[in-house]
Amino acid sequence: MTSTVPNAVEHADEQQPPITMFGPDFPYAYDDFLAHPAGLGQIPATEHGTEVAVIGGGLSGIVAAYELMKMGLKPVVYEADQIGGRLRTVGFEGCDDSLTAEMGAMRFPPSSTALQHYIDMVGLETRPFPNPLAEATPSTVVDLKGESHYAETIADLPQVYRDVAEAWNKCLEEGADFSDMNRAMRERDVPRIREIWAKLVEKLDNQTFYGFLCDSEAFRSFRHREIFGQVGFGTGGWDTDFPNSILEILRVVYTEADDHHRGIVGGSQQLPLRLWEREPEKIVHWPHGTSLKTLHTDGEPRPAVTRLHRTAGNRITVTDANGDIRTYQAAIFTAQSWMLLSKIACDDSLFPIDHWTAIERTHYMESSKLFVPVDRPFWLDKDEETGRDVMSMTLTDRMTRGTYLLDDGPDKPAVICLSYTWCDDSLKWLPLSASERMEVMLKSLGEIYPNVDIRKHVIGNPVTVSWENEPYFMGAFKANLPGHYRYQRRLFTHFMQDRLAEDKRGIFLAGDDISWTAGWAEGAIQTALNAVWGVMHHFGGETDPTNPGPGDVYDEIAPVELPED
């Protein structure tokens, strides 16, 4: 996800329930659904072993495939690139294997409770991520308009930064009922969540993030809005989100998706890779020792999908890059949704026309990163004159925007994310090679830290990504523009197919693009579980009465529906 801020409202009661991504659009307890001993549901024995296509081997696709396998179906995963999608962890050529770079998702909030379920299941560890001014971050430097400020807490920054933080708190409280909604989500008070959110969706769907700030008396100062946009608080500046719908931002702050981030030790791509190889203890139809890997020839997913079309009996027929043609009773599509418009030849009959419109209107954010390996965390050295760290996690209005310092201990090689940028800031890097990017970044950082020779510590070549240039992604994540709520609702609710004509059923949309909280792995998992419920229902299955699935309770918690006229 893009830049974030600390808790907009400090919570005095430490005994209150923990926050989760419970709503606001669809307040369903996915974490409870996953934890229930009855499991996610069952299908008729006559359907055991039936193949289901899962298109896209990112986290959403792998979670969906894993859960379908446990029910006794046979998922057939198609993946054009590599398992993991935007959970992509890479190493550095010629360096120790322990040095890794997170090219996509790299920090995860505790409110991602469904994600945490799978992290725990496969035995991964997490640790605090060094965001600006976070407890795990030794120091932060904010550099604006050529002036740098060193801080270990926000109290160390000039008063104007604290004024900006307070303005954001007031803006949220006055314009979006922050405390009330945050409390309702903690308590999982569905009626109250729906009451607050229904009013806000109707009121704010046409409003940009920047317009929301401008409407607040707390942000009447342009200078405050400029500072907030350039450096913000938490993980960085908000200005790349300014054109987006304010509803997207509220989903982040209500659920505290921007707080207390943790990274996955060894890299986030381990999660889908371990799920691919995991042999579930409880599994139907298949013998113990079955995994997604063993269900696929040579242990590999099938290649990229090149065509999707409907055939007799409302089947879904899939053609892959090898020319192989297979027909399925059901399919889940988790890849980047624009693939359906470009790289995959599709029948118009796959989806209702309104869903095609929603796919076409989906708005994506660009994002770029560049990492470099270094010999040790030299930034922890102390300046002899000031006693401060010689280098810090850095937020700036220079080209680099955000620089992160990542280490495993004082005597081990370390990694610097020299730059993490979004949208226009990301596009500025697009024409440059990794080496060219590094040169520009070192120049910018040299102006902030004139006495630090970063280059002498570099021990390997940089690695970089521009997600807008990745052929199977064309962007980092979805971010709705004003007026897009109706489109997102169509995509998210697509798993409820009893409402569709029979010739439009059988293929289910899932993945980051489909979720309300795009840019967060939690949203990808939630939509995967929706699709699993949809496939189960499609095959005549059902959930245990003690553990109703998202489709079972849909009518009570369905997302707000705005008029189409």
C-alpha cells in the first residue's frame, strides 16, 4: 500500500479488542471463519476430484487453490511468471543468500488477521518493520526543501510537523467519524459500522483525498497540506494518493492498516511457496501427503493463460501458452484484472457487461523500488560531533522520496532500499536502468548526508522494479478514483452468483484488484475465501451451520448499494 500515518486517534484503553480488517464495506470475520474447527465447508462426494482452474499464482490464487484442495477438489493453477505475484522476494547476485529484497509487499499490519493465520500455519516469523518514527526505527531524517531534521520520535521534529499530524487527526474526526468507526470495528459492531459507512459512502464517493483535506478547517493552510503530502507520517508522504477517492484512504486508517507494520523474516514470497508445498493435516478425498505441488505435473503450475471462453453447459474453457485446451465447470481468476482486456483473449460472455465496465475502469498505482546490498549497517555508526546516527530512515521531497535501512544485526551484511516511490515519482525512474537509478539516488542522498560515503559500503549490484513495466501486472495495486465505488462493489460481490444469469456463472473474480483494501495482502486473501465459498456453492456444497461463510451471511452485511441513475 502507499504511504500511511500513525494512529489518527490515540487509544487510551489498552484492554480494548484488537483491530482487524473487519469492514467497513463488508464486515465479515474472515479470521474466525478460518480458525473454526468445522472448516470452510464441504462439497458433495460426487464432485470430489473435479478440476477447478485457478488463474494466477499470487497469494490469492494459492490460498484459493489450497482451500479448494482441502475440500476435495483438484485445483489446476496457471501462472505466467512465478508463484507469489506481488509477493516477490529476490536475492543479490554473488551475495549471501540471507540478503533479500522485497520487490512487492514488504510490510504487513497486525490488523491483517487472515494473513496472519496463514503466516502462522506455515511457520514463518515476522519482525517489526523500520518505518519512519516507528519504535523499531533508530532514527528518522525528514528532508524538505533542502532542510533536514533528525528525529527519534515525532517530538523531535519542529512544531509544524506536529501541527500537521494534529490537523490530520482533526480532519478524520470531523469529516469521517474516525473514533466511532474505529471503536465499532474493534467491537465488530456490524449495525454501527453499516450505519456510519452508509452515510459516508453516499457523502464522499465523489470526493478526492485532496478535496477532503481542503474541505477541513484543520487543513486550511496550503503549507500544512504540502508537508502532509510530501512526508506525511508513518511510511511517508500522501501526495501520490491525493487524486484517489477518500474512501480508499478511510479504509486504511479505520483498520489501522498503516500501523505497527511487520516484515516477514526471509521474505514474503515464502508464504505462497510454502502453501504450494504444504501437505494439510485435514484433507478430504485426497490421501495424506497431497499438496498443490504433487497435484501438478512436475510440481509446477501450468503456463500463462492465453484464451478464456465459454462452451456448452456453461463451462469455462482455458487455453494456455503451450496450446493446451482444458474445460472446467468452474474457474477462479486472480491475476491482474487488466489481463482480461489485453493479454488474454476473452469472450464477452464471460461476465455481465457492467462487470466488464468495472474491470476496464479499474485504476492502478505505479510503484518503483531499488535495493542495494551493503557490507554492514553502517548507518548505526555515531557521528563524533553530534552523537547521532550517521544515516537514518529518510523521507524527502528529493527523487528518492523514501529510503529504508534493513539489517539482521550489527556484524552482518545489510540492505538499503534506496528509494520507494509511487505514481509520478515512480514514472520518473522508468527510463533508467538499475545502475542509472542508483547513481541519481546516491546523489540525492549525498546532499542529505554529505559526510557519508554510501558507495564504499556497496557489495553488489542493485536490484530494481517498476511494477507499471511488469508485463503481467502493469501497476502495483488498484486504487479507486472518485466515483468508482459502484465499480468496486460489482467486482467484490461477483462471488454471489445466484444473482447472475446462468450463462454468466462459474468463473469467479478474486485477488488484490477485487478487494476493498487493495495493496494489502489481507484483501487478496479475503477475496480468495469469497471465491472458495462461491465455488463450493457452485458445486452444491455448503458450510457447517456453526461456521457460516461470507456468502451465507451476505444479505445481512452486503456492501452499501448506491443508485445507478
